[in-house]
Amino acid sequence: MNQLTLICAATVLIPALGLAYEKAFEETGPGEIEIKTITERTLIVARRGGNYFDANNALFGTLFRYIQDNDVSMTVPVKADIEPGNMYFYIGTEDLKKELGNSGSVEVVTEPERQVMSLGVRGGYSEKNFKKARAKLLDQLASSKSWKMDGAVYAIFWNGPYVPAFMKRFEVHVPVIPIGASD
């Protein structure tokens, strides 16, 4: 197979592989900004001090070992707090029936339903790309007459490490509440 054939096959097959995973919520398309509701969800989290981009491989490994040890299915996306660096895996519907407990390095948490302003992005999962997207999202929020910030900005990563950087999709979320709503 020549290189062009492999690239074409990867373009078709790699996104299709992602369809096998349960989605915690629907994606925001690249370049789109929207308000969406994230329903209450159970997640597992690995925490580290410092910046997420300095620790993401270790965080992923910790969570991956937990889901292997507890026979939990992978879901998409992965959530990441940037400062301090925390990585979250969403627990799928079928796995909610299991009795999942905290381990020494992984905690089971429940996040309440919330609204977020979301910016969809295509590109590699780098600190530079995150900061650029965060700035664009916060500029949009600053100009909004309907919404105000109600929490820290975080990242949502949709693709695994096998997907080339130019094909990866991610989102930047900021929790929001309507202007005039009580805090």
C-alpha cells in the first residue's frame, strides 16, 4: 500500500473506530460556539498538582489501569482541568450498575447537570491550542448579554492518541448561568 492509500484509509476508518464508544454528550463542531446542557454524570478522576499538559500521560495511564482493573468500558470524551491538572473519564450507562469505588489514585465523582458555553476545535492537544481556544471562548462570553461565567474553563478531548493531530477534535468549555440568575 502506498502512503496516499494509507492516509485515505485512515481518514475513513479512524473516525469510524470512535463510533464504538459511548458518548457522554454530543460534540460541538469545529469552529462552532454553542450553549449546551451537560446532564448529571458519574466520572472517575485522577488528580495531579501542576499543569495538565505536564502530566497528561501519567493521568491517562492511571485512569486506564482503573478501567481495566474494574472492567469498565471506555467512553468519549475525556475531560481535563488544566490548572491543577486533573483528567476525568465518563462512566458509561451500563457500567453505572457496577459498584465502583475509590482507589488510592482514582476517585469516583458525580457532577451535577450544568450549562456550558462550548467551542469546538480541530487540532492537536497542546497547551498552545488550548490557550488560543480558551481566549476565543472567553472573548465570546465577555460579549454575551445573556450568559456569565460560573466555573473554571476546562478541556474536552474526543480522540485517542492514535489519531493524527490534524484530525483530532477537542472542545473548550466554560460553565455558564444566565445573567441575572443567582450565584
